[in-house]
Amino acid sequence: MYIDSLYRVGELTYNQTVTHFDFDALRYTISYETLASSEEYHPNANYNQFISGFMNLSFLGPPLFASKNHFLGTGQKWANKI
């Protein structure tokens, strides 16, 4: 799914510069704090962020949780539920 705008602030961290077709592009990743649980990073309590590795976007309407590819950073327990 491609989302071109989110209604939650997320910090991106510079990762590396990559070259594709002779074009240099900067690659950024979502910061650890953005996907951390509220227990690990207290400000995430504002977003009902109780599980690490997911971004709770349910305030947009239906239950919606975004994660990194293959649930990276969530723990095997959550990947097994899918």
C-alpha cells in the first residue's frame, strides 16, 4: 500500500546515498522512536502505541496499523498472527 500523506508526525533518519540510473538519491528510514511502544518511548502514548514495530493509524477510521516490511522490529509473535 502506498500512502502519500499521513496524519501523524514521523521522524526520518538518513540511512545512505544510493545511485540508480546515474542519479544519486538519499535513502531515509523511519526512526526507532516512531515505531516504539509507549512503554519504550512515552510520547507514543498519545497514539495508543502499545506494541513496538507498528504505527497505529486507527484514528483515520477503521483499525489500521502500518509496519516495516515483513513486520521488521515487531517480534515473531505478531508476524505469526498474520
